[in-house]
Amino acid sequence: MLKKQSVVIAGGGSTYTAGIVMMLIENQDKFPLRTLKFYDNDGERQKIVADACAIIIQERAPEIEFIATTEPEEAFTDVDFVMAHIRVGGLPMRGLDEKIPLKHGVVGQETCGPGGIAYGMRSIPGVIELVEFMEQYSPEAWMLNYSNPASIVAEATRILKPDSKIINICDMPVAIKKGIADIIGLADGNDIVDRYYGLNHFGWWTEMLDKSGNDLLPKIKEHVAKWGYGPSSVENDNPLLEEASWMDTFQKAKDSYSVDPETLPNTYLKYYLFPDDVVAHSDPTFTRADEVMANREKTIFAECQRVAAAGTAAETSFEAGEHAEFIVQLAGALAYNTYERMLLIVENNGAVANLPLDAMVEVPCLVSKRGYEPLAMGIIPQFQKGMIEQQLAVEKLVVQAYLEQSYQKLLQAITLSKTVPSATVAKAILDDLVEANQAYWPVLK
Ligand code: NAD
Ligand code: G6P
Ligand code: MN
């Protein structure tokens, strides 16, 4: 009998919450729950999701006690895991993170370039507050954090909460491996055993084997050279790729791959390797935040309201995808000592031999009751090392700017981003971002 767990989802009103609830319910044999709680600082938004999830739980796993609250003490007391996915400033602020740089001819993106830097300055205090609630009310718990920008959040937690039990994670490598599994005819992305190194949204694969140890790279490379991570025909069952903008991003990996055919790139490298092309294909009046509000957010909230009005979730369209699978698998590995291998964002400490010890890197780790143990990825090539060191300096400067309330350091961070052409453009963007983020950022000196 596995010991039952108590979980709080922080950011209960997130568009990802219902998917995680579906995954948790489907995994009661592998990760049984005694309590599930939702916490959010926007009670009204959370209530919409909670009302639907209460019905789903009542119908499918009534033994789980379910609570939705905006009270930190109630939320964080007696929990084993905090699954965090907050968005400080919400999708409207994401929209400004994307539109302000674009106005100056620079990539406008949730986690990359000046938009990601702006989001980092908002996220740091929000995530640190969650860590403090956890440490106060459930000091033995683990926080598994999806809240973005994960690189900057990870660097901030490394400095501000060095002893905290927080693991920062990203679903992009998981989603890419799912796409690759579909392409090469493997049942599951989890069947790919990989070697990968980099920063979050900034990394490369050097190896992909199947579970028997056969090298999958030759076949994958042949495909990526032609189609990127997109399918070679219109037929594909990857829900992510139903959206044209994600399909473009998966296909664009073809070009990132051409820069270094020795490795396979993370999709996010397109923002650093082809910023001119990305800007040329962006609509500064309708960015990804607008798309998400018009599609994912609208669909999910409509489905929540439909379930609540019907009083039954018998026909719900909510599904558990690989995003939810990854966080639940990680919690299970920590709780039940499975020693599964997963990509996590952790302090380098030599895992990548020729990067600084104190870089927060994304590398494969073995996960068990002891926590995570990063695997040694060895020495990386000059090209990747150069790119990573530049981006690492950007992320470290953002956290320093936040801690010292320094305009100058934030200007240096934006200037150093590979997406920004000059210090003049960096300053113009920063001044607009300061104005837009008054309600969130510390006052810069
Ligand atoms: P969303 O805006 O729909 O949901 C976020 C929720 O967080 C909202 O209900 C909001 O009220 C709440 N919130 C905001 N600030 C808070 C705070 N300080 N305390 C408590 N609650 C707070 O956003 P979404 O599109 O569902 O995304 C949620 C987060 O997950 C984002 O940060 C997104 O970037 C991240 N995400 C990360 C990955 C990854 O790979 N790491 C993958 C998917 C999503
Ligand atoms: C991937 C990334 C996340 C990012 C998300 C954005 O899942 O790993 O870090 O938040 O994409 O997706 P969206 O659909 O909101 O643009
Ligand atoms: Mn991510």
C-alpha cells in the first residue's frame, strides 16, 4: 500500500489546473491522494475551476478531500507537495511583455528576451512568497514549480532560498520527445532515454536511445533536417500542434538544427538564433497572449462553467496530457523512491563540466526519496558554451537587478540578451517596461 499524499496546487485558477486534476485522478494507483487543495490569490477565477473540479473529484475519486481556498494557512498546512503554476500579472501582462519589445522591433515572447526579463521581475516575489508559505506551514514538503520564467525563478530561489525543497521544471523537452516518439513510431516519449544540457528554454540534446539502448538519433536527425519537429504529413495526434503557432515553432527547429547538426535543439532556441525572422512573422497587435486568451483560456473556462451548470462531468473534454503527467511523475518519484530519470532545472555543481558551478542548468537527474541527483553531461562545445554563458549572464543580472533594485543592471541584462540589437534599443524597451510594470516591480534606483 502506497502512503497517501496531500497536494496543494498553487495557481488553482490556472488553465493547466484541470488537466493536472485529471492526471491525479487517473493515477490513484501510482500516486494516491488523501487531500487535494487549490490555492490562488484570485478567489473568483479559482472558483470557476474549483467548482468544475469538485464535481470531477466527487464523481471519480470521492475519497479525496477537496478544498479551494485563498487563505495561505489553510492551503499550505499539512501538505506533502506544492504544485505551483502562477502567472503574476496574468495573461494581460504577458500581452505587454510581448507587445512592448515588438514595438521596438525586438522579439516579444513570454520567457525569452526583454518580455521574459519583465516577467521574471514580476514572478520572483510571487514564487518566493509561495516558498515561504510552504516553509512556514509544511516545512517537509516539496515544491514542484512550473511558474515561468523558470530559469530566472530558479536563479532567484537558488540565491534567496538556498535550503528550500523546490524543484523547477519545464514541459518543453517532454513535449518535444512526445512529438519525436510520434514521428519515429515509439509508443511514448518516456521511452526515449536522453542526454541533454543547457539552461531552461535554452538547451540541446546529444543523445536519444530507446530502452534497449539503440541509437535513435540517426533516424530523428534525418526527419529534423527536413521537417524540424513537425510531422511529415498533416496527420498527427499531438494536440499541441493543432495550433498553427506551435506547429511553426516545431517546424522552425529545422533551422536551429542546421546551425549545429551534431545536436538536437530545444524549440525555444529559435528566438535567439533567428530573432529577425521571428519578429518579421509576429503581429504586434495580436500576440500569443491574445491567442491564448481567445483559445485555451476561453475554452477551459467555458468547459468549467458547462460542467458546473450540468452538475456532472460525465462528458467532460478535460484531459491529462504530458504536461500534467510530468509533474505527477516527478511527485511520485520523490514520494516512492522510483529513481526515474527526468530533466530538471538544478544547480550545476559540475554536471556540465565547463559551465560555472552556480549556473541553474537543465540536465537529466535521477529522482528518489533523497531528492534529485544530476547526471554528468561532461564538457560541452564552444558554440553552446558561448551562447549559454551569454544567456546565463542575462538571467543572473535580472536577479541581481531585482535584489538591488538596480535600473542599471536591468539595462545591462536587456542589452546582453542576444535578441536585442543595441543598448539604445534596450533602454527604450526598458523605459516602456518600467512604466507598464509599476504595479509589480520594485522601484528601480
Ligand atoms: P493563468 O493566468 O491562467 O493562471 C495562473 C493563475 O495564477 C491565475 O489563476 C492567477 O490568479 C494565479 N496567480 C497569479 N499570481 C499569483 C500569486 N502571487 N499567488 C497565487 N496565485 C497567483 O496562467 P497559465 O497560462 O495557466 O500559466 C500558469 C503558469 O504556468 C505560467 O507561469 C506559465 O508560464 C507556466 N507554465 C510553465 C510551463 C513550464 O514549462 N515551466 C508550462 C506551462 C505553463
Ligand atoms: C511550453 C513551455 C512553457 C510555456 C508554454 C507556453 O509548454 O515549456 O514554459 O509557458 O509552452 O505555451 P502557450 O501555449 O501559453 O504559449
Ligand atoms: Mn517551459
